[in-house]
Amino acid sequence: MRDDNAMITTVLEAPPAAVASREFAPAELDQFQHDGYVIARGLVGSEMRERMLDVTHRHLTQAIEPIEYEADLHYPGAPVSRNAVGGRTVRRLKLAHCRDVVFTEWLMCPELVGRLRQLVGPQVAAPLAHHNCIMTKQPQHSSETGWHQDIRYWSFERPELVSVWLALGREHEHNGGLWVIPGTHRMSFDRTRFDEALFLRRDLPENQALVASAVPAELEPGDVLFFHCRTFHAAGRNQTDEPKFSAVFTFRPLDNRPLSGSRSASLPELLIP
């Protein structure tokens, strides 16, 4: 398939048998349109998850770059620097797609592609400049992520992207699982409701009322959370003794191009067959 977007330099060729055979049910699509998120239960089998976990453990042990450390972001609860106690706590293994072919296989999975086409349209691209990572929540030194929209630092022609969050293990409120605020993808917010980093300000009564409607996105291994780039979400710290891992990618309609010169246009993209 040909497109005039020069940043799309890689085309994933699906084998003839890889035809999307699974889709969202009408009720699930309605939920996504109304709430800005939906969970596909048990979408990924244990074999693929175990391969992803094997890569994750090896690359964490070997500290294979690029890596984002908790100390780099200075979120609440994070070590103050890489030299402080817990300063080498990993937050993300970046560029997941380049780490192992299993992540390419996931992006080509018919159960994923069929659903993406329902959400973003028949032609789907995966920006590799955003997400494209293995998110971790480590015990002891993980941080708290405030309420935000993924689109806050992204630059595309339209705010029409979908993030896909694959749980490689159980995710719940005690180990830093995500919370979402239903329906916020359909709302407009004045800039004054955000702080300098574009997180919701906690001191404003209107924001407090909004956060009060949040719900936990509890996930079992193999569950996949699909959420709109304008849906507010947040995550607490990992209060357990076990790390939590998630594979996260973002997708867009092919005609919703990244703005030239922006970070969103800084890496090639994948055209999903």
C-alpha cells in the first residue's frame, strides 16, 4: 500500500492466512464511543505473553538501552536522581518494536488488527515515536502518574489516536494499574485546569469532581485495554512485592498525519496490513 507520508518507511506484510477474524461486539464498540475505553478480555495467549516477558526480563537484567528511569521524570515517589537510592529503577524499556520480533507479531495479530480497524478505520498506522514500549511498575521506587491525556505532547493533524495496553500480568490498584475517567474523550478542557506539565491540577474543585468519577481498569494477564488519546487516565505506585509489566503501542488513522518537525514525526511508522 502506498502513501505520500514520507515517515511511513516500513510496511508489515501479513501472511495470507493472517486475516482479521475477531472484532469488537457492538456493545463493546458502543462502550468505546461512550466511555473512551474498552477492555478485550483474554485477547493474548500465554505463549506470546511469555515470550514478551522473557525479552523484558533479559533486557532489564542487561540494562539494554534505550531505557527511561523513574528518576528521569521526577514524578511523585520517584528517586530524586539516578545516583540516589533506587535511582536505577526502570520505568520503561523504550522502542519495544526493535527489541524482538514477538512485538511485530503482536502488531500483526488478527485479533488486534480487526479491532483497530473498527476504531480508527480501514488503514492503520503505528507511530513509533510514542509509547512503543514495555511499561514497568517496580516495587519500592515506582512513581505516581497524574491525570493526563496521551495527546498532551503529541502533534498530529487531529486528536484521533488509540492507545493499546497489553497486560503481561495482573494489573490492579495496588500494583500501579491504570485508572480511567469515562467520557472525558468527548469533553473540552480549558488550559487553566492543567499544570505546567499538562496534568490535571488537583487543587481545583472542578477537577476533583471529575476525578471522583474515575474507575479502575483492572486487567488479567492477556487482557488488552483500548483507550482514546483524549481519555484521562492515571496510575498509582506499585505497593506490592512483584513488578508489573505492560506492552503499550499507539495507533492512528493513516490520514491523521504527524505534524512536520514535531516529535511525533521524529521516527518512522509502521503501516499495519
